Amino acid sequence: MLAVGNLVAGYGGARVLHGIDLEVGAGEVVTLLGRNGMGKTTTVRAIMGLLHPDSGRIAIDGADVTGLPPHRIAQRGIGLVPEGRQVFPTLTVEENLIATAANRTGGPPRWTLPGVLALFPRLAERRRNLGARLSGGEQQMVAIARALMTNPRLLILDEATEGLAPLIRAEIWAVLATLRAEGQAILLIDKNLAALQRLADRHVVIEKGRVVWTGSSEDLAAAPEIRDTYLHV
């Protein structure tokens, strides 16, 4: 579904990515792991067209989309839950969700307003609340539900549970497990290794803008040297 090959990118002449290779198949959950500042968010920004790569190739279903603007990437079926949530503060929960609604599946949409509110009952209770009046955890739920309202074939989450209370984190991990069981392809960034190992099919570890290791959850559990060298602060 998504194939990133030899991706090189940076900001203002400062190179951050030095040849990233990454793939996500249909129905697969893949994590992008690494310490802060190693290039995870830069990789996501390049995939989404928010950052123009210096070189390399980004393909969706085999079609080269390198350098396309963000709305064209989204139209290919990629939904983003950005770092920092970026909920519209002056819109209600319901308005935030309706604002992005789209169906590019060619059939009945999987995700509608009733569907995402059933997935996040807390949002159903707060559907008339303004985005600015929500807690950080509730805003993250809105960000995920908003991305789902585009009915994406691939869902990308940048820092899925960072800074959230334990109860909210548990709710979000449960939602992601539900999505995985339904066959939703996911590219996921987070720091909770235990939760990621339970959820994901494969992990990609990057260090200073380069892929240094890839493998399954079983492989990662059996490689403490990888966790100690590249993931622990």
C-alpha cells in the first residue's frame, strides 16, 4: 500500500533523513521507532506532502506520489493524526468531525459520524463542546476520529498517546486494537513499547535519519540490545 524508498529530506539545507526505506501493506500495523529527534516526524511529513523530499520515492499502490501536495496524498486514502492534535478550537466536536468527512472507497463508507461516536463514547457525550474546551485526551480522540472520517485506507498516527493520562491511553490502545482487528492499515509512532509490541506486525527503528533495524514484535522482544541502543533514553 505504502512504499518509501531511499527517502532523503530536511529543512533549510540541514539534512534529517538519509535514505529511509519503509513499507506498509494492506491491513498491516507498522511502527516507526526511535528516540526524539531521529527523524520520525520528518518521515511522516514527507509522506504526507508537508515536506518536499530532496530525493527518493514515495509510492501508494505502486503510483509515485513523491512531492504531491498534502490534499492529493489524502485523496489517495491516507489519513493523518498529527503530533499536537491540531483540533479546530472554535468548532464543536461534531463540527470538527464533519469538516473532514469524505468517502473515497467507492462503496458505502465504513466511518460515519454515528460510527466514530460509537467508537469513542466520550466524544458522543461532548459532541456539542468546543474543541478548546476539551481535555488533551479528548482532543486526541477527536483527532483520531477526524482522520477516520476521511475513511482512510492507511491511518498514520504521530505520537498516538504522548502526554495523555493512563486511562485515556488505555482507551486509545483499545481503539487501535479494534481497528487492527478490522483490517485497518496503520503506521504508528509512539513511545510505549509494550503496547506497540502487542499491537504491531512489524517495527522500523531509525537512528539519525537512517533505518537501523526492522523486525516483528517477537524479533524485538528477543533483541534487548536494539531497545537499549536505539530506543531507551
